[in-house]
Amino acid sequence: MTNEFLTPAEMAAACSVSVDTLRYYEREGLLDDIARTSGGQRQYSSNDVAWVQVLRCLRATAMPIREMRAFAELVREGEAALADRLDLLANHRKRIVDQVAVLHDALELVDHKIEAYTAVLAGTPKVENAGQTRNPTLDGKGIRAS
Amino acid sequence: MTNEFLTPAEMAAACSVSVDTLRYYEREGLLDDIARTSGGQRQYSSNDVAWVQVLRCLRATAMPIREMRAFAELVREGEAALADRLDLLANHRKRIVDQVAVLHDALELVDHKIEAYTAVLAGTPKVENAGQTRNPTLDGKGIRAS
DNA sequence: CCTTGACCCGAAGTGCACTCCAGGTTGTTA
DNA sequence: TAACAACCTGGAGTGCACTTCGGGTCAAGG
């Protein structure tokens, strides 16, 4: 008979992390008060699932573990720490926006190169010195590049 | 009297990396044939600057060093490896696009939380159980959350 | 009861991308 | 020519986020 709790293996699957990572997060103070069976085995609730998913979202956007711990602690403190949590998330929001800008720039560079490569491969390079093997715009190494 | 070359310190500044990182990249096979003075000190060219900026762009979008090395090697091989380079960059392009999607999702989550926190702080929470201290949508920890 | 697989724990190990160190050389400036 | 910063090298060290290990415990099926 199944109940409302998830085993470690089920939890890991639900959050797309390893069981080890779950234990690691707990050790690091990111998770607290995980329910246990009488025998001491963990029983994760749906709240735990939601929380770990939030953590994974923060990690996926490069928030360091120690900052996630700070956030977890603020959540533990309740409403009193709401302003601090807002602050932390606002800072992180800015970092996310910065990352998007970096990715956008990179995408432009990569697309530019892909276009140039494709043109050369198709035998129709767009640049003036078309037939030559030296083309600085092609890969940023200029003189020796192809 | 200045010439067309940059000293290691100037190069580091021009590429926003440390001198150590420049040497590390060279050791790792990402840079080749850096010019030297008669005394053995490095002299970076503007081509080197452009190339390192490309490398930094790839790193900033999470390309591993070993893949950057593979790319550098393909560039060394010249036109013969153009198709392979195109392949590598196309793969990386996909990863960049995936990262953008992840950031976009994260931004939604963070914005949602920021909005919820702001509403509570302003005393005008949008949710039905407005006056209570338990609000699952606020931080993903439901029961114990504020 | 017995096996077997999932689970428990603290601690050690891993891979990555740098970063720092020690001891010596170069090169510019006073 | 003396001082001093910037440079050179190989190698060791760092911080991060996990991941693996070893030895023991728990729980469900046969």
C-alpha cells in the first residue's frame, strides 16, 4: 500500500537528482526536518518535492550552494525575513538577466561563425578574399586560420 | 616605445582574464605559438586577443575546456576540419538555446516569488488565505513556510 | 527465516577550472 | 648599476558541487 510519502529513490526521480545529492543538500542545510520511518528511513512529502525543485531551479541558474543555504535559512525564519528573501531573489534575478545577455551575445557570435563556415563549405564565402585560406572573421585566429 | 604586441598584463586586461588563466589556457592547448621576445617573454598579437575573446565567450556559455581544446585543434587543422568545426559549434549553439530556456523558466519562477513577497510586504497578498502565515505558493515549502 | 535490494552514516575521493607558490630571469627606471 | 616590478617555469593548492566508499541496518518477497 502506497502512502503520501516518497522513498528516496522516488524523490530522486521526481526531482531529477541523485539520492546522494538529496542527502548532500540535507547535510548542507538546504532541506530540514525530512520525515523518517520508525526505522530511520526518509519519507519525502510533496512539499519537499516542490522545495527541491525550487532549489534545482536556483542551482540551474548558477546560484551557489551557500546562497541557497542562506535562502533556506530565511525561509525557516518565516515572515520576519520576507524582506531579506525579496532582496536575495531580486539580486539573483539580476544575475539571471545578466546571464541571458551573455548567452544572447554568444549566440550571435556562434551564429555568425556557423554562417561563415556554411558559406565556405558551400563554396560561396561572403568575404572579399574568398578564395584564400586566411580569413580573420572566420574563427578569430586570423593569420593562421582557415 | 610601444609596438604592435601586448605584454601578458596588457593581454590579461584586454581579455578580462588573469595572467595565470592565459598561461593555463596555453598549457591546455587552447593557444598555440604565442610569440616571445629574445628573453623569452610572451608577446600577444591582436589575433591572440580576438581568439581568447572567442574562447571566453565559449567558456561563458559553459563549454568545457576539453571541448574548447578540440575546437582549437580543429582550427589548427585548417579548412579540412571546417565541417567538424561547424558540427561542434552547431552542438554548442543548441546548448546555448537550451540554457536560455532554463533561464527563462527560472526568471518566471523568481518573478512569481518576487511578486508574491512584494504583495505580502505591501499587506495586499493576492491569495485567498491572505491573512494566514501559511502559503504554499510563496516559497515552495508549503506547510512551514511563511 | 533468509535473501536481497534499498537505505543509513561519516568520511574520503573526484573532476573541473582555475589560482598560487617558490625560486629564478628580464627589462625598465632612477 | 642597482633596484624593482613584471615575467618565467613546474608543480602544488583551492573551492565548488557533487560522488563514491565501506560497513552496517531495514523491509518486502519467497
